[in-house]
Amino acid sequence: MTELPILLGLALSHKVMFGTALLGSMAGIVGSFAVLRGRSLVGDMLAHSALPGIGLAFLILGSRSMLGLSVGALASGLLAIGAVTVIARWTRTKEDAAIGIVLSTFFGAGVVLLSIVQKPGIAGNKAGLDSYLFGEPGNMLTGDLVILSGVGAAVLLVVALLFKEFKLVCFDIDFAQSQGWPTLMLDLLMMASLAVVTIVGLPIVGVILMAAMIILPAATARFWTNRLHLMLLLAAGFGLAAGPLGTYFGKGLPAGASIVLAGASFFVISVLLAPQRGVLAQVLAEYQLRKRMTREHLLRSLYELSESNLPELTKLSLKSVRDYRHWVSLEKLLEQEVEKGTILRDAEHVQLTPLGLRRASELTKAHRLWEMYLVQFANIAPDHVDRDADAIEHLLPEALLLELEQKLADEGRLPYLVAEVPLSPHDLGSGTQDSQR
Amino acid sequence: MQFFSDIVNPSAGTWIVLTGAATNVACAMVGCFLVLRRMSMMGDALSHAVLPGLVVAFLLSGSISIVPLFLGAAAVGLLTTFLTQTLHQYARVPSDASMGVVFTSMFAFGVVLVKKYVAGLHFDIACVYEGSLELVPFAEPIAGLPRPLFTTLLVLLANLVLLIFLWKELKLSSFDANLATTMGFSATALHYLLMTMVAVTTVASFEAVGSILVVAMLIVPAATAHLLCDRLSIMLALSAAVGIAASVLGYWAAIYWDTNIAGMMTVAVGMLYGLAVMFSPRYGICSTLVSNLQMSLRVFREDLLAMLYRVEELDASKPLTAAEARKALGSGWQSRWAMANLFRAGHIDRRGDQLQLTDRGRDDARRLVRSHRLWETYLVEHLGMPLDHVHEPAHRIEHFIDEKMLQELDAELKRKGQDPHGREIPE
Amino acid sequence: MSANTSTTAFEIHDMTVAYHRRPVLWDIDFTIPEGKLVGIVGPNGAGKTTLIKATLGLVPLASGKVEIYGKSYHEQRHLVGYVPQRESVDWDFPVTVRDVVLMGTYGRLGWFRRPGRAERKIADRCLEQVEMTALANRQIRQLSGGQQQRVFLARALAQDAQVYFLDEPFSGVDAATEAAIVKLLQTLRASGKTVLIVHHDIQTVRDYFDYVVLLNMRLIACGPVDTTFTNENLQKTYGGRLTILDEAAEAMRQREPNR
């Protein structure tokens, strides 16, 4: 172990940084599975439920050996998980209540045990509630780092070996079960790795920070990708970065809290700015969709009102347009189209320009193709059709498009500019009223 | 005598128990709705998230008096609820993750605020976590009551008023939020109101029992009551009772073993929950096991009776031996028990190794076989099931057909004499 | 069905509903006269439940509007009754059958007022109408599927609305309950109420309903069953190929034209 002298020579602050970074990345990885399985708060529960185990271990062993306390904490945590499972499965109590019950009663028992431990007369270092809550990152020993690295390597190994199995269980546990995978075992293994990472991290960073590190990097990573292996990498990355950044910017502040706040900042930035799932991106997309939809409604309506007179461009009365369907802000819409050069208007009339006619007939054709497609393939269409007026022609294979177009033409509904066959007058159903003044 | 002198001049212990009990009851009242709405973890979340609100209120008002504290709590309650909802609805973060993100961040923020602006003063975080019921009797008195008790009673009153005025609205929105909204009772507004009350209740309880134990008091008595009854009003009353019981028991145990009082109250309430899980007359694990066992034994007894009847029908001169019967039923303690039970009840006689039905036993057996054969007839005639498929379902269902259903079957099948296999249907 | 005697109970104008950029309902526009039993029919994923939820304001509209007796839904809330799908309920909730039915009267009471004797009488009357009086004090978990459905119907009756929306009331229900529900609906119609029902079984549409709304993300057709529930419209709703069963049923029906 030639690294050992190097490790021993590391300054404490470097050790702390290394340790918190390592812990953060491990938490990001196991946390990803927890978040995907809807178990974000189990990390919180584990962290709190470990307390009685720690207290008992201390009472029995009488000294603050990290190994002993960790074993106690792990036992207590696993017992808690077992209790939640039993309650949720065999009683009327629902899972969220079960987690809350176990979390608080175990913690209460832990507080009781600590109060015994802290009495004068009990030998050994007093494990104060403070250090349990907030950890003692400042006391990071080289030994602690070694243990952390060991656990980290083990977790990585498990995840790498069982990646596809974990992935399956996360996304469709029933399917996994039906395929014969031992889903219960896999689930327990996931929970166990969560427990181990949480327990190992507790003495270093404390309860609240541990609970946060399980959730924050994973939830942050989720905004940037839909692929599991990328999510794991990103979560590890965010967890890794939160440590050093937090301690650096939070000089003079409690280390644990600053690390959480660093993680939270990543989260907030991701919520707002992530390209597809971020809030701003979504708001923008909704706005654009709505705008496009109303624009299409207008052009299509104008086309349908003018259809019977084509190829002549009809001068339509504004009233007929207004009555054709339900509008929210017709005036504004008309202004926008005038600017785009698709319509001409005066105080009482509206008319498509040649450019407008071209655009409107393309839109109408796409819309009618889509309707025809739904008619033919109604049972499966809702899953396949992402209604994007211009894209329908890109979604469907050429042969199918031609077939649908032909059907439209047979019905006499293929829009003018696109048809090679002359139109015959037909009934548009509701609305072709006053198309000429 | 101690009791009466206690009323006039309460001892320290009485104050502590009263405070614990008041806290428990105040928490139980809003906690019941948290449990029923499956928002138990919001209790945990809120109890952590209020920390920055408290600090800000303290900084702004310069004191730790009640009003600014409650205002700070209410503000944080609203903010936390808003952030959690928004993250869940608009950013599509799963609801538990959004709770977790919001409350851990807010708590961390609170810790930073404490360290920077109020270090050393009243706000010792561990204290907030753990509470200090022991110090209650020595707190400054307001209106003759220790301060924590006073604030808790105030909140208890507020929660009570809330429940009285909005009982049906809370009940409806917890049961069927969509219907509530369509009736004009905005489920969202009620949700925010409830969460705000939880936040305020949490803060009032901090001084006494600390933040984690508040979570216990919010949820555990409510969950216990849920296991014991089927009406919402009873559930609320029971949860208050469980809370009070836990306070008293916890206090005694803590005094006896000289440990942390609030922690002991939590352990006590956890044990009460455990007892309910095991022994609740309707929903407990033990009662479920017992009734399953009873059912299974009944099936064994009846199977034995019916088997003896059929053997008799075929050839009365060759009765079944005990060993053969046990083998047919599947040897195990249950068949042994069934046989012994039938002897005792006077349904069968034992002559040497052979089993005979008594008159009483024959009557019961006849009824069973009648059910079985009527059901087989029904299956074949009305549902068109093939002959070789009807025995199994009839065998299973024969234990559960009551007299009324037998008569209906009879009328339906118009008094048939024979089952589809050609055997006689007994009267 | 003469045009001049029918008042319009329910009208949708150009409704479009979109979830996350994907339109679920597109340009829905139809009118329902009062006093009709209306079946809303379409394949899975057609948006039938969404239509109801959008009408009741439970889901936002991308465009369009809804009118009940000529006014907006929000003004006419008290005239509307709603029976949701059974799966959406927590059956462990500590309420009895009577409690659930009583909830139907809450809307009329408004904020803060408690249900009193009058409301309890109404609830009991509604329980009688669905033949559930014997089970009034049972906790709801202990009911069978058909009984649960009856409880929700009784609750809707207690709402004493003018226009009712029922979401798949017949799914998973025994034959006796189904017959009872149909009888109840006919009683409602006789008192001039309008009932819109999301229905999954096209075999029974002709037997149960006066009007039918054929839906598949957009409106295929809406009108009296006789003229609207045609093979052609069904093909447009369900796709070019009906299943074998449907074709056989259709063939049988054509042999019995006076059914």
C-alpha cells in the first residue's frame, strides 16, 4: 500500500473534501434507485431509525468505535425497513404512514437510549445528539476514508453487475416478476445498498445531510436525461461536486448545511433551465403549442370558409369568421397573420393571400390526413400520433400517405393546391355559412 | 388526595403530563387527516421546514413571543406546501422526492441562518430536535400556565374550531377531492389550510417535545385509531385518547427509568400502535389469523361430515375408518382436531376404528351435501359448465351457502330431485 | 324529439384538451337537449373520461368552453352531479355507506353548514332508491363491487342535480345491479334530468340510451341513437375493422330490424 504514506500526509481539509465528495457520489448512485422506486424518504427514515442502534451499540460496547456503532446503526436501520414492509403489507396502514411511524418511534427510542448514555457514570466518549444530527466531518480520519472507499467500491460493483436487473425492477416490476427475476431479492439488495451508504455516511455528515444527499443529486440528475446510466453518472457527479463546493463557499458555516445548499442550488438551476423537463422549457413549449394551435384554427377556418369558391380567393365577412367557431382573442390573431402576410383585412372583411392560401391548404390537408389516419387505425392511433400538424407527413410511411391522400381525394376533401384532381363541391358539415358578402 | 392537591397547585409532573397530553391531542386532530390523505410525511417535512421561518420571525420581531412565531410558521407552511405542489405538478418531480428536496433544503437554510444570526441564543438545534419537556414547569408562566402549555392549548383550540367549522369540507376533500372541487369546496384551498395548521401545531409543540417527536404525535395515534374503528368522528376521538394515554404512560416510564420524557412518550405511543396492529378486533393481525384458522377448521369439520355422508350413501355397511378419513382429509393436525371436535359436539361416534354419523351429524351433513349438489345443478343448468368441472367449485362454495340462498337455489332450479351426476339431492 | 320543445341542457364549444403538448381531445363541439340518456362511446384512450373531467373543471382546457343550460359551468355547479370511476376511491376511509351518500348533500349546504335532519332524510331516501337501506351502517370496504356502485349512485341522487355525469357505472358490476342502474336512470330521465354516461359496451347502447356521442379524440358524431349509432359511424370511431364479435352481433341485429 504505497498510497498509505500519501494518504497520511494529506491535510485534514483535503481529507474532508475527498471524503464528502466520495460520499456524495455514492449517495447519488444509490439515491437514483431510491427516487425512481418512489422511496426518496426511506433515506430519511434510515438515517433517523439508526439512532437506537447506535445508542445500544454504545451502551454495550462502551466506546465510540466506528465499526461497532455502524453495525448497530445498520441493524437498527434494517429492522426499520422490515417493520415498514410488514406494516404496509399486513395492516390497514398505508406505506407513507408506516414510514412516518417507524421513523419517529425508532428515533424516540434512540433519544431515550441516548439519555441513558449521556448520564454521568457511563464510561466512554459521549456520543452527543449534536454529532449524530450534524456529523463530524472535521474529524475525518484516514481510516474512515478507507472504509468509505471500500464501501464505495462494493456499491459500484453491485450496481455494475446488476445494472440491467435493477433497471428492470425500477421501471416495470411486474414485468420483471413475470420474466422470472427474483424481484424481492433485487429490491432488498437495492434497499440494503441504500442502507449501507446511509449508515456509513451518518457519522461523517449527520442525519439531515445524509437524507438530503440521497434525494437531491438524483432528483437533479433526472431533469437532464431519460437514460438510467446517464442519470447515475450525473447524480454521482452532482453529489461529488456538492461536497467541495459547499465547503468552499460555506466557510464559517456548518459544513453539512452548506453542502446541502450547494446541492439545492444545482437542483434549482436544473428545475428552471434543463432543456426538456425544465420548467422554463415546458412553459415555452406550451405557449408555442397554444399559439400554433390557434393560428392553425384560424387558417383552417379561413380555408374552409373559402373552399367552395376556389381557385378564387373569397372575401369573407368578419362576422362569418367570428361565428364559425369559438375564439378567444380573434383580433390579435388577425393582426399577427396580417404581419405574416397570410391574410388581408379591412374593417369588415378578411381574405387569404396566395401565400396564406398555400399555407392554409397545407395545414388543412395535414389535418384531414390525420383524421383519416385515425379513422383507419383508430385503435392504435392515440399511442402513435403525436399531433404535430406539419410532422404528420414525416411520421407516416410514403405508401400510407399516398393511400390516405387518395382516400381524401375520393371523398372530394383533398385541399385545392395540393390536389391534382379538380374538386367537387361537398358538404363541410357545420359552418359554411355566409362565405361571401 | 394527591390528585386534588394537584389541581389546586399542580406539581411539576402534572404540568409535564398536561403539556404532553395537550400536544398529543392538538397533533392528533390534524394528524388524522394527514394519515387519511396519505400525506403523513408532510408532517415530517413541515416540522423540519419551519426552522428558517422561526429564525426569520425571531430576527424580525426581536423576540420569541407567540405571535411572530406562529406567523413565521404559517408563512413557512404555505411556502413549503406551495413549493412541494409546484415541483410535483409542473416540474413532474415525484411527490415524495419533491417533499424531500424542499424540506431538506429549507432545513439546511435554517441551520445556516441560526449559525449566522442567532448562535448561542435560545435556538440550539439539537434542542429543537429533541425538545425539553423536563423544563416545562420552569418556563415563564402565561395566565398561570407554563408557556409551552399555554401555546399548545391555544393551538388545540384553534384546531378544534377548524374541525367544528369545516368538518364536512375536510371529510369530503379527504375522501374524494375531485367531488369536493366540483361541489365548490376547493380541494386545493383546504389542502393549504390543513398544511398551515400542521405547521403551526408543529411549532407550538417544538418547545415541549421537539421536531421529530411531533411527527410521532401527528401520525401514530391517528394510525392507531385507524386500525380500531370505522367512523371518522370516532377515529378522531380515539386518536386523542391514545395520545393522552401515551403521554401518561410515557411520563411514568420516564420517571421510573430516569430517561428523556418526550422520547419515552414516543416509545409508548409506538407500543400502543403495535398493540393495535396485533390485537385490533377487526383489523389486527392476530384477529385475522384467528378468524382464518377458525374458517379453515370449519372447512375441515364439514368436509369430514360430508365425506361420511357420502360413504354411508354408497354402502352403509362399510363405514370409513378413522385412519382412512384422516388420509382422505390430508393428515395433519387440522384433520385430527376436526375429528376430535366432531366427537365432542356429538356429531360422530366411534365404534372401534370405524366412524359413524350420529343423527345430529347426519342432519348437518345432509345440509352440506344438499348445498353442494344444488350448486352443481345450478352450474350445469344455468351456466352450462361441463360435468367434470362442477365438483371443485361446488366443493369450495358449499360451506358458504346459507339457508336463504339454498331456498333461492331451490326455487330457481324448480325443485330438482337429482344432481347432474344422477345422485339424489337431499331435502 | 321535436326541435321546438327541447331546451339545451349541455353544450360544448370547440373544446381542446392537451396534456404535455399532446392533444387528447380535439375540437369537440356538440349539444345535448334536456331529458336524454346519453351514452359516450369510443375505444380506449379516446378521451371519454377526459371529456368529463374537462367539463367539470378538473382538467384545464386548451381552448373552448362548456355551458350548462346556457351559462358557464362555474355558475351552474349546483346543477351538476358527478359519479367518478370506482377505482379512484380509498376504501379504507372510515366512513359508512350512509356517510358517503350524505356527502351528496354537501354542495347544497355550502361552506360551514352541517348536514341536519333534512339532509339525513334525503340520504335515506336515496339509499332506498338503490335498495341499500339494509347496509346503511356498513363500512365501505365491506361492500361488493355492485354495492359500491349503488352507493355512489345514491350519492349522485342526493346531489339532486339536473345534469349528471357518470363514468363507466356499469364496469365490473353484476347483472342485477346493472338492471337496477338502468331502471334508476330511466326514473331520472322521467323527471326531466339529463344523464351523460361513459359506456364501454357497444352491444347495449341501443337498449340503454336515447342519444349517443361517438368519440375518438375528436367527435365522430352526436345525435339520437337511431340515426347516429350506425355501422358507418362505428367504423369511423373504432377503426376500419370491427372485431369478429361485433360483426356477428351486427349481422344478428340486421336480421332483427325491429329490435
